[in-house]
Amino acid sequence: MIETGLKDKVVIVTGAAAGIGRATAERFAAEGCKVAAWDVNEAPASAGQFQKVNVADASEVDAAVAEVVDRWGNVSVLVNNAGIVRDAQLVKYKDGEVVARMTDDKWDAVIGVNLKGVFNCTRAVAPSMIAGSEGGAILNASSVACLNGNFGQTNYVATKAGVIGMTKTWARELGRFGIRVNAVAPGFVKTEIINAMPQKVIDSMVAHTPMGRIGDTKDIAEAYVWLASDSAAWVTGAVISVDGGLVIGT
């Protein structure tokens, strides 16, 4: 087994109750890490030590980070995975009339979790990483959707593009403390959302993916572990597409 240097590191994974977040928490736990699994829904025991946290609420985030530090010490890895979708067209026309618009509620909800949540968590964790004097890794979930746009996802795409901007900014600001900041842009991954889609939609996704398959949550988890490991010690400010070639295949 390749030595990752992650054993006994303190790791926080947000959105860890299911999908990519759960797979990521379990993968870090398999490396011998002390994993705090955050979600608004309860996570399975195998995903780490569960904490119910709404990442859109700064006070909840600050309290949860303090609890992790009290229990285990300074945080070494933060995976900002939590995210939601509230899809709608910006303006929907039918028979020459506006019949619907993306509502403020849908916009605000997605911005709150996917963008402000990443800000809240990183702002809360960075001082712990700096105090630990050994640096750390902050890993943010972006999406291939923000590289090409995606119909009906103005809010989601805006947040995932914003995450890339924050990633590059924080890589500049925090690098002097030995903190690396990177983003992963997953393609179509087999999660509960994908499973609920019609088969013809899934088939279309596969047809646009050069590798010829939907991704597995473990594919993304492996990317996060590599970026957090000693093997990626000089990688920061990067956005890595883990998409089976979807971006080049589109």
C-alpha cells in the first residue's frame, strides 16, 4: 500500500450522510484518520464520528469545529462536500408568456449551502490548521456543470463557479501557512439523484462520457484522499475534473 501520510490526521467531511460525502468519509477512515462526519441528516457509523451541522449556519459551524478540536486536536483536512440542488429555469416561457421563474427561495437556498457553506467551514477551520503548524488540505466540491453550464441550474452553476474562485484565492492566501487548497469537479456520479433519473437520461450521460460509464462515489473519494496526501504535497490552487472525460467529450 502507498503511504499517504494521513494516519491519525483529523478530517472533517461535510455532507457525509450519503453519496460522495459518505464514500469520502469512509475512505479517510480506512486510512486511519479521525473523521468528523457532518450533515443535516444522520450519517452511518462507518462514515466517522457524526455531528449534525447545517453548514449554512455560521454559528453551528463554529461550534462544531470547536467540538472537533476539543476532541481530537487541530484539523488537518477539510472536505467541503455538502451541496444541494433546487433546479428551475431562470425564466420559463410557454405559448409566448412567462409561466415561471427561478424563485428567490431556490436561489438563496443553494447559495446558502453550496457557496456560503464552503465559506463558513473554511473560515472556521483555517485558524485550527494554522495553529497546528503542520499545514493542511482544504478540498472543495465544484462541478463540471460550471465549466460548461447546465440547463435549469443557474443557482447551482453559480455556486460551483464561485467555489473555484474561492479555491484559487485561498490557495494564495493560505499557502504561506502550508495549507493547500484544491477543488474537485465531478462529472456524472452514481448517487441517489442519478438513480432517480429516467434511464434515457442516464444513457445520454454515458454517451457523452468518453470512459463509457457513470462515475462511482469511490472515484471522487479517491481523488480527495490523493489531494490530501503527501503525494500531492505541491499541488494547490488546482481544479481537477474527475469525470471520465466528460468535459472533453461534451
